[in-house]
Amino acid sequence: MKNFKLTINNNNYDVNVLSFESNKAKVEVNGKAYEVTIDKSGEMSKTPTLVRQQNQPSTDSSKATALTSSPSEKKGAGVIKSPLPGTIIKVFVKVGDTVKVGTNLLTWEAMKMENNLTSDREGTVKVVKVKPGDNILEGDVLIEIE
């Protein structure tokens, strides 16, 4: 049925499980047959426990951040980051352009799909850090808006 190699107190054992029913098993240890009874009170659950990694948002806007800005901060200032890795196909804005919320900034290919990235803030484009053909990673700063 199953073969195991066990080491107990620095002694090696070749164990073959011949049969297993209910809580009784017939095993062969180093060529000698035994019948063993297995205590099922310590039986482990068959349901696995999932341990999930805590994810961090990759963009400036997340539920964990405040919905208001500080009074001294210029309204609309910030950066537009890549939500997914991919390749830039087309950039629709240039330095000096005024953008509003929802303005189409660029198109990039991710997972064989074309995606449009729109502005989540109002302001003037200060820096465009990408051009068509550039490869981007998740969280890369693509455009700065002031």
C-alpha cells in the first residue's frame, strides 16, 4: 500500500503499510509483520486552514487613506501610478495639459488586453514619465499632476 522510511532515536526503519481499516493497520517493519491500533482521538481535521497575505494598495487612492487633503496641499496634486504591469501603447496627454477627473491619460496592454487609465484628480500635467513601448510594473509612477 505505502512505504515509509522512518528514523526513531537515530535508528532507521523501513515501514510498509499493508492494509488499513477503521483504526487497525497491518504493517511490516524491517521485514517483520505487526498489527497496530491507531488512536483517532488526536486526528487532524481534513479542512485546511488558509493563511492569506495582507495586500497593500498600489495607488494613491485607497480606502485606508483620508478622503480629504491637508489645507496647505495644492488641490489635485499627486501622481498617477500603474495598477498592473504591462506595456504602454499610447499616451494622450503631454506636459502642460489640464486634466479633469475621468480624462483619458493613456492606454496600456496588460494580460493581452488594452486598458485605459483615466485621471482620478484635476490639475495640470507636470511630468509624463512614460512613452509608447515602455514596459511598466505595478506601482510605477506614470504621470505627475499638480
